[in-house]
Amino acid sequence: MVNTAVVRTRYGRLRGSRTEGVYSFKGVPYAAPPFGAGRFRPPRPVRPWDGVRDALAFGPEAPQPRPLDPRIEGLVPDPAVPGEDCLNLNIWTPETGAAGLPVMVWIPGGMFEAGSGASYDGSRFARDGVVCVTVNYRLGADGFLYLGEGSANLGLLDQLAALEWVRDDIAAFGGDPGNVTVFGESAGAMSVGTLLSMPRAAGLFRRAITQSGAAHTVMTASTARLVGERLAERLGVEATLEAIAAVPVGRLLTAQADLKAALAARPDPERWGSEVVATTMPWQPVVDGDSVPAPPIERIAAGAAADVDLMVGTNTDEWRLFLVLSGAIGQVTDDALAAATAACGLPAHAPAAYRAACPGAGPGDLLAAVQTDWWMRVPAIRLADAHAAAPSATFMYEFAWPSPEFGGLLGACHALEIPFVFDTLDPALKPFMGPLLGTRPPQRLADLMHASWTAFAAKGESGWPEYDLARRATMRFDTTSEVVDDPRSHERALWAGVR
């Protein structure tokens, strides 16, 4: 049985739907469409409406290149379609009419060039007394182009606008605007790590969770200008906001795809900037001296997020997702492994140190471990270290349950924890990463992780000891979960002098 409910916001009334004790409101605008006069400009207020606006279906998602890599796309449910009115969010809330509930705001990942709030189902959080919100924001050039003019980090400013909407309107849906947790995975977690450092974000959330992303993935303004110049070259226009804003969206998306291919073919730091060559991500937050005043990890270490409780974590085998699905894991040579470790700045004995820690592992397995550490694990540790001195809480976790698919080669790969966090293992819910869960994923693990995230959002508690530099307590989530002190300390020490 499906019923509806009407809620009043500052901008007008919204009609949502009721299913199995949970109300959902989808496609709710938090800012005006960022096109036309709003192209490449900070988010603007929503225009109020008369009557009751239906919030029964997901709204448009931000324009993004299509198709995605088919190896990844089949793992990501996405019922939305791109469109101009893309600055919207989705809300799941209990039907009880309770007030003052904790709020969790999810920022999707996707390398800052893809992703949609419609890919995630927040109904299980609502079932358990949390108001869950998933957000869309501008991606790619529309979200992160910076040429030294106008505003940088428009995608992050969109996220701030969504959090401001939550502050001002979430009480109408039963949420407590003073008890907001912002969380995200991959580029969503990198966004959270950056938000922790942004002056404008102060007071908008009380807690934060970063899943497989931290506070290190940013580029300088000079690198951002290089990327903008390369984009303008592809488009055949001047490297100005006015000229690029005049380009139709479809043509811009094609140019973005071509740009990424050109970066892969010729990863020259002189042409692209060292940060972009290192990450292969032309679109990422920019240290512009204004919205992002300094590298986020530096600001956090200086106390920028001292009043925010933080949970940070990674998956054991993050990078195996990409090496296994591409088939590259069996093609890596010892020479390629040595070159990769050198490119990361590791000492010459690093391959031997990884091999000693993983007896019997081939070069591809070792490369996956190195890339997991470079991209995810080491930045996560450094974020936890930077925050550990704060008076607020710091918690660390590791997700270790391995996917049974691909003959077990994937391990606990990138993004595999998401359906456990959202408690959406049921195939009927079309879970994120669902095809990699196998036929009998452990519901008890989902129960534990989902309860831990819910408890953290409600009261700042996790169920395991806080992280500090003496013990480095880390909850390892698996079919049997346990607290481990300073896991793989030898690898952490290997990276100690690497920046």
C-alpha cells in the first residue's frame, strides 16, 4: 500500500510517498537550475512555487559523460537521467511524525565527473530512526572548472547549499538541524574531507564519515587553469568562462571525455599539472585561497574541524576492483611494479617489502596493494592522525569482507561496503555494487555496520574504541568483526616519509 504526505518547506509544499512505514520525498530542489544565466555561477536560491509540488520520483542528475565504463556501469543502479534542474536531493524519513531525529546527508562518489543521489536507497536509515538525505551536485567542468575568474569549486558550493537547505528545512521532515552527519564514499568522501576544512561549512554538520577517501585530493589554482586551457583547446574556444559557458552541454561532455583520453595518452605534468597526472582526475577540488583556503589536510591538522566527530575508513583491497575488472592484474610485471612504487615516491626496497608482507602474491596483487595504500589507506590514516588531537571523537574502520565473484579475486574492493552501510543487500532494493555481493552476502555484517553508522550519527558513538596515535584502534568489519590495533604497521611505516 502506498500513501502520500504533504510537507511545507520555505519554498512551497511537497508531496511525498509512503511505503512500508517510510516516507520518501524525491527530486526536491535545493537550488535553482545552474544553467542559462546560472551557468558556471554559484548556486542560487530556489524559486518558490504555488500549490503542491510532487516529490514522488527522482529528479534530474547533473550532466555527465555517457556511457560510463561498462565494467563499472553495471554495478551502479541509476534510475535518474541528466537534466538542467539537477540541484536536488532525496529524503527518507520515518512516518511516525517524530521530531528531532538525527540526519545523515550522503554525497555520492564518481571521480567528480559522475554519480547520482538516485543510486542509493536511504529507506533503511529511516526505518531505524534517521532522516537520510542523498544529494546531487555539479560534476566535471560544470562543477570544478576554474580559470582564475569567477568562483572555484562550484560542485562543493552546491554541497554547501544542500547542507544549508538541510539546516533550514529538515525539521519539517522530522530531522534535527543541529545533529547532522555528512558522509560519502570515494569522491564523495574526498568532498567530505574538503568540507571539513572549508570556513563556509562551519556549523553545518556535527559529524562526518569518509569512506575510501580523505582530505588530500585537491589541485592548485595553477593546475586548474592548465586543465581549463586544455578543455578550451578541445572545444576550439577561448579559455574564458563566457566562451565555455556558450558551449552546449552535449558538446562539453564529449570534450571532457576526449580530454580524459588525451590525459591518459600523454600524462605530461608540464601540460596537465602534477596533481592531475598523479590522480588521472582532471576535475577535483581547487585550493583557490577562498572557498578552499589551503590544502584540507593542513587546515584539519590546524584544528579546522576540531568540533566535528569523525569516522574514517577504507576497504582492504580497494584497487583490485579496477585491476581485476580490466584484466590488468595478471599482466603486471615486476618492472611495472617497481616503476609504480617509484612514481608514488616509495623507496627502492618497497616492492620487496610488500612482497615480504604478502608471500606468494604476484606483481599485480602487489600493485593493487600499493595503489590501495596510495589512493585510500594512507590518506585515511593521515586524516585520522590529523584529527586525533581534537577534543571531538575520531574512529577508524577497515572493511575486509571479500566479494565471492570473479573467483574471489576482487577481495574487499572499492565501494563494496556501501550496501552493507545502507543495509540494502536485498536484491529487490537494487543495491549499489549488487552484482558483486554473490548469492548469500552476510546480513549480520550489514546489521552491524548499519547499526554502527546509525549510532555514530545519533550520538557520536561507534561501538569500538576511539582512534589515537598510541593504539590506532581500527574496527575490521568481516564475517567475524574485531578491533585490530595499528593494522599493517609495516606498510604505514614505509609511507611515513612519502608526501
